[in-house]
Amino acid sequence: MAAFFKSNEASVSFEVGEYQQFPKPEPEDAAKEKTPKPKLKHFSVVLLSFALLCVLQGVLNIALRLALTEPTAEGETEEEFCPEGWLMFGSSCYYISSQRGRSWDDSRQDCMQRGADLVIINSRQEQAFLTGFTAAAWVGMTDREKEGTWIWVDGTPVDKDGLNWAPGQPDDAFGGEDCGDIRTMTDFIGLNDFNCSARSQWICETM
Ligand SMILES: [Ca+2]
Ligand SMILES: [Ca+2]
């Protein structure tokens, strides 16, 4: 806008100068006819530039809004999406191995290679969800550190009374059972303690 006023002043002083130099009506008319044209030209150029700026800003606004909203939309869908072959429950993804030949430690290793860990069961609902997929599968609990004190792989204590154990479990049978698995067998449904080196299926969880 400042540029517009400047150029306007310049054309006005030019007009006055011409009038002083040529007082005759003829050149004055010629000058009057001449000056409005550049004035209009200046004005229309400024107006056009302003209009173009408005359009450009509008386009930029839309582009910016799209650029800002797209990643959050992607983030939301990613949170609700589990990798192929994984199951979803709450905010977690679960991998239930089809293979059944791994010890508790080897199973945990496999989970870690998948960017997960052996499953941590925090509620009866989560346990119910995981029941029925396998006859037996390792879960992420152990009482290796202190017999009878069950902890999850993240170090949190197992809520022994808040979960369902298979009848008579944990029993630390056969000279010691320090790793946890989940059972879905006739008359034997729930959590169980078992020999850590036994071969079984396993369940991984990502959070
Ligand atoms: Ca034990
Ligand atoms: Ca047992």
C-alpha cells in the first residue's frame, strides 16, 4: 500500500510540474489524459497483486491444514491397527505362535525379536480374551527370583487373586515350576505354573 501512495504522489507532482511549465490548455489536456492511465495501471497492478496474495494465502492455509491434519489421522489409524496375523484387544496387539516347540526363555526371545514381550495379563477380561486359542501357551510371568512370588516380565507383581488359575495352581509340582502359562484344556482352564524348559506355544504382546 505504501508503494501505491508513493507512486501516486510522484504522478501528482509530475502533473503539477507539467502544468507550471506548459500553461496552455492544449498540453494540459494532453497531460491530464496521459496521467490517469498510469494511475489506473498502478492501482490495478496493486489490486491484482493483493488479490493474488489473498488467493496464495488461501491455498497455503488449506495446504498447511492438510499437512497438519494428515499425520494425526495416520497416527490414530496406526494406534488401532495391529500387524497382520496379530490380534487386537484394548490398546494391545497379541501374537499367538503357531509353533509349539519353545521353552519359556526362547519364547520370550522370539517375542522380543518381534518388538514385543511375553504377554502381561492385567485383568480377567484380558485373560478371557486370551483363553481358547491354544491348549497351552507361555505367558510373561515367573517366580524364579523368589519361589511363590510371581512377577510379570516388566517387573510388576502378578495379581494372584485378580486372575483365574487352573484348579490347584500354582503348585510348583515335579520339583519346581517357575514359569507361567495359560491353559484351555478339559477341566484345566486358567493360569498354571510349569517347568520353564518345557516346550510350548507362546503369546506375545505389544503395548
Ligand atoms: Ca515356582
Ligand atoms: Ca503347575
